[in-house]
Amino acid sequence: MRLTNLLRTTVSAAVVGACAFGFAGVASAQDGGQDGPQTIDDIIVTAQKREQNLQDVPIVVTSLSQETLQNAGVRDIKDLQILTPGMTVTSTSSEASTTARIRGVGTVGDNPGLESSVGVVIDGVYRSRNSVGFGDLGELARIEVLKGPQGTLFGKNTSAGVINIITEAPSFTPGFNGEVTMGNYGAWGISGSVTGPINDQVAFRLYAGNRERDGFMNIDTGDGPRQETDDNNVEFATLRGQLLILPNDNASIKLIADYSTRDEYCCVGTQIRTGPTYPFVDLLSNGTGQRPPAAGFGPLPFSRTGYANRSTGQSVEDMGLSAEANIDITSMNATLTSVTSWRNWSSELGQDIDYTGADIAYRVQDGDYGFSVENLTQEFRLAGANDTLDWLFGVFATKEDINRTDSWYFGSDYTPFLSFLLSARLNAANPALPISPNTIGCYTVAGQTPVGFGTCLGTGGAVGGGGPGFTVGQGFEDTYDQGSTSFALFTNNTWHVTDAFDITLGLRYTMDEKSLDGLQRNTNGNGGACAAALGNAGAIGAVLGAATPTILGNFCLPWSNAAYANRTVTEDFDDGELSGTIKAAFRLNPSILTYVSYARGYKSFGYNLDRVQTGITPNASLFFPSEVVDSYEAGVKMTLLDRSLLLNATYFDQTFENFQLNTFLGTAFVVESIPELTSRGVDADMLWFTPIEGLSFQGGVTYTDAQYGNFTAADLSSPGNFPQLSLLPGARASFAPEWSATGSVNFDRDIGAGLRAGFSLAAKYMDDYNTGSDLLPYKQQEAFTTLNGRIVIGSQDERWTFEVWGQNLTDEEYIQVAYNAPLQGGAFQTTVQPNGTYYNPALDTQTYDAFLGQPRTYGATLRIKY
């Protein structure tokens, strides 16, 4: 019985060509043995942990078949967004900082202390961070994107959605697949797999692949010592082995082991607006420290030129083991499933912190900057069905350890750059006083002696006058060790009240416990200049008056603050949360299903693994609370035209409480709980298998109105963060375009002489949206459209296939994420402006950088199959 079911599952994975919210491939279903034209009934999903037809599931699911993904060039999660309306995937300072968002909701990935709003599950194993699930996914059977909170069935709870990835399983039919790719930017790739039986009860599959590509960013290396003149390259290798064991007709065991590495340099941002600090940077570099400012310090034209004098090398290692066992219990008409996994993911990163040609600040790739995630998971599910009830009960447990090391290096230009800034700010704040740099950073007032910083800043990075100061080299090294355990009980049951009416109830109770041990440590005497300035605050204040807090603040930035000298952090917290869903589905006729649902999602509390300037005391907490969401949906699923046309639409209304916003404030990442975020709108999908053999169309659109609620400083855990979040109350959330749409056409058929040919085009439109979590206007991305396509010819039996492909065919120029360049100006004011906000465009001196979207890439791929 079990073997029969497994063979049926293998065939269904091959024929899910209709799971094509992207490119629908008729040929794949026909090759799988299907008679007659393809219909919507061929779309099989496992969104409720059992095989069901897509049109019978009262959930918004975008299901993508193997052929769909292959035609669209999907190799990782970031590629996936062109097929999914309402979904964005971005990466920032490294590929280890990847964030997926659905319906405008997601968590920035730079801080591993935060769990993901959009969960990633690969072959039944939950990946605790988006970046941990980011990589070459190898041979894919299908991907299911579930929108909205998933609070019952997919490992840890997620508040915004789940990306459920199913890779190709071992087969008892011997087979071999090989692929060679060449493309622009020096791209090449090679991969292959082999599958078949070891004996009558054991089958295997082995996959290996390697991809490389030069970077698409041109880099001015300024002062050096960086050697790479490009950035954002690819150098990826992966190995994946599987065993499928069938000990008898009622049991199966699948074992998976995988190992992947990335050894690349990424990611340098480029200026999209250069502010008034430009002359200082330019003087300290080789004369081309960053992009020259536009007239009036306005926006700069799009350019793929970045500036970095330090290396941005990154290495990522990912490995894991998993075992899934299924046992049919015939007496109960039920199946017991066990999923066990161990995973270890680690990264080491280099970074040019200031993203200029001047040697101001940097991090090195030698193990003192990066993070690792190691976790164990165990899940048991018992599921069964009878004439009136589909039932499922389960338990899930995970143990996770996160280790993060952060460090900061003062470059040789840090001290003179800070001195220039202080000089400019002193003159701006005290125009009546002739304050001028005597030696760099040594200020006199009307010919008097130095004003009382305790010492003068010297030009060499040490200190003029012999006192403590900013020493060139490592400035701090912090370590964080976060441990967590989670245990959950869950159930998901569908009661077939009548042949046309179903009620589904899912519940999950989760118990989380987390602990943090951290050490924040200044090195090489750094912090001494801060201590000296604070010690002379009275004398400085007597001369500089209102400028004093700004001056002292510049001496005591997070990386040089004396309060972090050997500061230990020890915290622990535990909590429980009930989540789940209730759905009612009514089938008006065999072709139309209507449903309404309520779901409650939950994302666990955690700790901000960073230096936080607000309230630095020995007992200051890095804790942030859990995020919860209440979601309501009403939808209709229609299957028309002899079951060849799919039309689905869903209205959603989601309210998030304590939304975990991770935002970069120019000096550090701050996690703040926003009291309320609402996301309302409509998801709609269309898929049509036309009467013309091999021709299909797809379309999808998402309308989203995602807005923050109104709040004040008193509503935040750290009221001092409000000035730099003051644009949020009542505003549209970042990465939440009002309209997002996908559309595609696929044509594939036999052309005679033993050949087949086809083409595919897929487009994604995104309305304008802000790419910064603080919503500063310079971070706005205008509406844009990307287009992927390919032309294919091959043998009728698919023994060989040759294709010419292109990604972003129109070479659309867009940014992924914009951010405030460290130490290069300021956007927010410290006093309330007449317009009632803390932002005044006329006083914005900030230099803005951005991480760019990928340019047009193109190439050719040869595939062989036996």
C-alpha cells in the first residue's frame, strides 16, 4: 500500500506542470503518462500536509512545478519572486542577509536574533532564517508559496507566510540528468544527478552542482588595499544525496544529506544621493572617494559603480542531515510520520562599512564578523481520514544555537574624517565663534587654548598630546551566544459536514525559551576618547553651548562608546502562545469553491544581537517581545471551461501587533516593536490551458494596503528611537507596493522530425514603494517591470534540450534596499519641526547608498537526460 502511494507521489510530482503560476508546461504532464489535454485537476499541493487538489484547499497557495521553475530560471529563493505576486525578496550587506516579504510583511535579515516572518521549509525541514534557506536549491519537484500566517503545520509559527520547497526524490527507475550553462559576466555552471535502485527496497539520488559568475558592480578601490574591481559575483557549489528505503509495503524512510559552500565577494552599495560630506571623503581618498554630488545635492542617476577600499569577501557553509519515516497503520487508516533533522549554517564576512574609497571603517573576513546557526528538529505527525473527518495530530520540538561575532576596525582615515565632521558641525552650530581646526581636530576659539576635549585628535589615528583616542585597527569585538528551545503541540482537522460543506480547525500551542550570553568589548584602548570627552563635558559645554551633545555624541558612537568596555549581557525568557485557524468552505457546484477563514500567527520574541545606544547600563536588556497577527480571508476558487481555466480571488485583512521592525539608524541596527501594522487587500490568480496544443497563459495580481498604525514615542519600548521612526505613524509600510502583478505565456509542442520547440516569457510588475524601514523619501523605488524569457529546442523524448535564456531582458534599473551611509550626514532632526515631524527635507544632509537589483543576464543551457 505504501509503495503504491509513493510511486503515485513520484508521478504526481512529475505531472504538476499545471502547478504553473509562472510557466505552465503541458508537455511535462503528457510525458508523465497523462492521456488527453491537461486540466486544473493535475495541480497537487501539500499545503495541509496531505496531497490535495489546489482547488480543494481553502488557502491562498501559489504552486510552481519543476518545469515552471526551470523555465523561469529559478535557482534560489530570490529568483522565485518573479513568479509570485505580492512577494519580494531582497539581500543587503551580504547574501547572508536575505529577507522574503509577503503582502508587504517581512523582517530585515541583517540581525540573526530575529526569526523570519516568512518561513522556509525544504523537504519538510524548517529553516529558521531566510538566509539559511538561501542557496542553490538543486533539483526541484515543486515550490508552494503559502500566503498569510501559518500557525499550525509548518514547524515554527510564521506570521506572514511559508515557502514550502520539495526537491526531486529518488526513483526506482534509473536516470541521469546533466546540465551545462554559459552566460554573460563570465557565467558558467555545471550540474548533474543520477538516480536508480540499489536493490528492490532501496533507491538513491545524487546531485552535484557548481556555478560561478563575475560581479556586476564596478568598484573604485580608492586607498586600497582591496584588489577586486568588481562585486556581487557568484561562486557556489553544492552536493546532495538521498536514499529512499521501502522496508515493506506499509513503510518508507527517506534520508537526505547535503553540503553547500559560497566563496564570494558581496555586497557593495553605491551612492544614490551624495551629501555635503563629499569633500571630506574625497580629500581623504585618492581623489575619487565616492560619486560626486548632483546639483543641490539631489538624487543621482542610476549607476553600477561602487566605492570600497576594503574587501567584501564572504564565505558561507551549509550542511545538514534529515530523516523522514512514514508508517501506514492500516487498522486506523492512518499514517505516522517522523521528521528528524540536524543543520549547521555558518558565515564569515568582510565589509567596507562606509562604502567609500577612504579608509574610514571596515570589518575583516577572518572569523570575527559573521554568525552561525545550528539546530536540531524533531516532528511527529499522526494523520488519518474517514468518510466525515480528515484528522491530524502532532508534536514539534527544536533546539537552536546562534553564535554571532561582530567587530569594527578603525581605518587610518577615521580620525581625520571625524575631525572634519566636528569642525563643520562646530561652525554650523556656533557661527558667531571663529572655531577652526588648528591641527586636524584640535580646535581653538578666538586664539585661546584648545577648548577642552582633554586632548586633540591627531592625524595618525593615535592622539596628539599623548592621551587616549581612536587607535587604527580593531576597535571592538563583541560575541553573542543565543540558545533557544521550542516545543509545540498541534492539530489540524477537516470535518466534511456535507458533500459540499467543510469546516477546518487547526490549533497549535507553542512554548519558547531563549537565553542570551553576550560580551561587548572595546579593544586597543578605543573608548578612551569617549571617556575623555565625557570627563571634560563641563568645560566643553561652557564654550560650545548647544553644540555640546552633538560633539560628545560623535566621540561616543557605538563602536567607540566607553560604556561598552567589557559589558556582559545575560538574559533569559520563556513564553507560550496559542495560534491556529478555522476555515469554512462551501462548494456551490463542482466548479466553484467559496471559503472564509480566520488565522492567528505568531513569531517568537528574541534579542537584538547588536550594540544599542539607548540606555546603556550593565543591566540594559536587548529583549524584544513576540509578534502576533490576526488574519481574516474570504475567497473563491473557480475551475471553468471544462476544467482548463482557473480563476481564484481572495480578500485578506491582517493586523499585526508588536511588529518586529529591524531598522538601520546609520550607526546600528535597532529592533523596535511597532504597536500595529495592518495589511489588507486582494490576491487573484488566473491559469488557462488553451485549446491550442502546448499553449498556456498565467496571470496574478495582488493589491495591498499595508499601513502602520498611529503611535507616539510613549508607545515604543525605547522612546528615544521615535525621532528616526517619526515618518512611520499612519504611513504605508516599506516594501509594500500597492499593486504587484505577474504574467506569463508558455508554448511547447512537437514540431516533427523527432523534435519539440517552445518559448516562455514571464513578467513581474511592482508599483512604487519605499525600500527603507525608516521611510525616508530618498529611499523610494519607482514602479518597474522585469521580464524573463527563453527559447527552447530539443528532442521529442527530452533526451537533449538546448535553450537560450535571458533574465531582466529589458535591463530594468532598480534598487533592492536603500540605506543611510554611516557618518555621512543626517536626515532626522532632534527637535520637532513646524510640520510636526522630525524630518525636514531642507535640513537633510544625509548621503544615501543602495544595494542594486541584478542587471540583464543572458546565456545558453544544454540539458541531457537518460
